[in-house]
Amino acid sequence: MTELPDFWRTEVFHPLSVHFPIVLLLVATLFKIISIWSKKAMWESGGRVLLILGVISVWIAVYTGDQADGIVSRQLCDPTVLKEHENLATTTAYIFTMALVIDLLLKFVESFRKKSVSIVLVLLMIAGSITLTLVGHLGAELVYQQAAGVNVPSEDCSEFN
Amino acid sequence: MRNSIFKGLIFSTILLFFACGESTDVVESGTYQGTIKEVEPAKTEIYVNTDDDKTLELYFTDSTTLTRNGSNADFSELKEGQKVEVEVEKNGKRLDPISVKIME
């Protein structure tokens, strides 16, 4: 009889952690876009808090992804998709990390407080959001087309009896 | 000063955008000679640059044989820059190493 694998296996921590940066960084970008026009400080500071949390979570997702890679790669029919997913994810993490550095300079260094710097920050975050979306799409391809990290139950479902 | 820092950050971002990651190639089943570009012991994985300038990403399987001078070798003997001969089997776009011979 086939045995049901443990749920808390290494490759499962990646899908568990990956949705946090997707939400946090996309909403942070939205807040920063609004802050360009809005005079309310909430958009500016709220965007910063989301960006900080998003950058922390994106590096956690990169780490858990690297852990999953060693297990999942051996089972994929097209690991080149995984490579592309990894490369783009690392690029995305660096883009948002740079955005965070610029945002913190805007907050704490007087001479950086210029509209042009805020616009560059938003453009950088929009670029990061585009690559983040592509990373998510590639991740979904890995799961839904190649069953990456997914346990495929036996035909008679005997492991659930 | 402020402009220099700002330009530096933007330049670094653009540089990182293009520099992140490495691309790998898919080749037909067969035997290839090349040099080890990178060894990842935790994943029992190696990257091999072939003589025709392709980069192969190879995850060792339970059936992969590793030899040196005709005798079995341990994965820890693999080092960056070593000349190797690899026999790979292409399954879909995945390259499974059947054998890896350390040439030096």
C-alpha cells in the first residue's frame, strides 16, 4: 500500500512562505503609487512598512525555494522553467531590496527628499512588481504543469484509507 | 554626494537585474567532456561547462556512478575546475547523469 507522505516536508515550506511577499510587495507598490499624488502620510509610511515586511519575506521565500530546489528538480520534466523561476525571483528580491534602501534614504536623509527620487522609487517598485508577477506565473507553471513538490495520490486512493 | 549615492544605487539595480542567476542548456543524450563550473554538495548537484560551451546542470540520482581512474569516487572529491566526462540521459528537458568520470 502507498503511504501518504508527511505534510511538513522540506519542499512544502516554499509554497507556505511565497504568498506573503506577493501580497506585501504588490500592495506596497500600490501604496507608493498613491503616495505620489496623495498628501496623506498614511500611503507613504504604510507603503514603507509593507515594503520592509515584503523584503524580509521575499528573502525567506528565496531561501525556502532554494531548499525545495534540490528535491523538486530531480522530478521535473523541464527544470529549465525552475531555473528561470529562481533567477527571476533573485532579481526581484534585489530590486525590492534596492527600493527599500532608497525608501529609507528618503525617510532619514534630508537631501534625498525630492519628488524625482520618489518617482524613481515607484518606477523601481513597478519594475519589481512586473518581475514578481512573472515569478509567480513560472511558479504556477511548475506546480500545475509539472506537479512540482506535489504528492500525486495513487489511483485507488489507498493511502487515505 | 547625494547624486552619486543615488546613481550608484540605480546602476547597481540595473547591473543586478542582468547579472542574477545563470542559464543552463539542454543537450541530447550522450557523453560530454567539460570542466566543473560549480559543485553544490548539499544538493549533490554539479554544473559542467562542456567543451562546446554549453552549461549542464546535473543532479545526481541514486543510479549515477562517479569514478576516478576506474574506481568508485565520493561526491566530495568533485571540485570546481576539474575535467570530467559525463554521460547523460535526456528525459523531457531534464538531464539525468548516468555516469561521471573525473579525468584528472
